[in-house]
Amino acid sequence: MNSVSTAATLLAALALTGCAGIVGGGLARVDQTSVAVPVCDADTDPRPYYFELDADARNDYLDDNLAGKLSGWTLGLLPTYWLSPVKAEARLYHRGERIDTYQYSARVHKFYGLLWALPLIPVNAVVADYNQVPANEGVGLAVGWIIPDKAAARAYLDATEKRGLAPDQVCYWRGDRRH
């Protein structure tokens, strides 16, 4: 085997190492797929209330922790587990003035390696789909996608249900503040 085919074989094996993730903790109770969170339209949005979001979650491609690195180096033959606590903060504004702050936390259970496939089949059957962390070979575990989505849904529900704001008066501002 020449060096190019050896490198290609190793890359293909690394791509098959596998990983899975499940969200636990406070944000696990949020079904972000059933909440339509309106996104603000640039600086012209007429809604008087909006919220911004910061989350310390990022996507994990086997390099976020020691467990992922070990499974990666063994090409997925060594099954490993890692628990990652994550936090998110949403700030609610009324016409540019902050009126409330919401703190959220979650735990992301990360399973690395091919040998987790069989034991996780019954677990995935009882875990809600909206708590399964998406994964693909481009980004690995998409923790950086699912946690902000869950926190945005929770913040929208907190603003509308707990605070009593009208749903058509609140939106999620994804960019810089609009004031």
C-alpha cells in the first residue's frame, strides 16, 4: 500500500469512529422542535421585546476532551464516555433596555466509539428525539447547535408564559443589539 492509500484508509477509519450525545439537565425538558421562536428582522423589527442569547456550547469533533481523543486515536474501538456541563444565558430587552436575565444549564452525555452502538439502541428508544444531539462527520456532535436552540425556546417560553408577554411581541435577536 502506498502512502496515499494508507492515509485514505486511516481517514476513512477515523470517519467511522462514531459518537452519540444526549442532553440532560434543565434544558432536557425543553422540546425545541415544538416551539416556533420568531427571529427578529434586522433593525426594522417592530416587536418591542427581544432577547439575546449566549451559550458556552460548541460542536465536538472528538477533540473536545480526553475521552473523544482516546476513541479517535483507537479509531473508535475504545468506547469512552464524557459528561459536559453547559450553560446558556438569555437577556430580555424592552426597546433596548434590559429587563430580565435567564440562566439555563444542561449536561451533555457524550458517547464515543463504535462499540456504543448496540448498548445505546434501547437508550435511544426511551430518550426523546429532541434530546438526542445531532451528529455528522462534518461537525461531530452538534452541541453548539442544539443547546442554543433549546435555550432560545426556553427563553421564548419564559418571556411569553411566565412573564406574560404576547407571543407576537417577542423575538430572538441573533446579531448585535438593535439599539
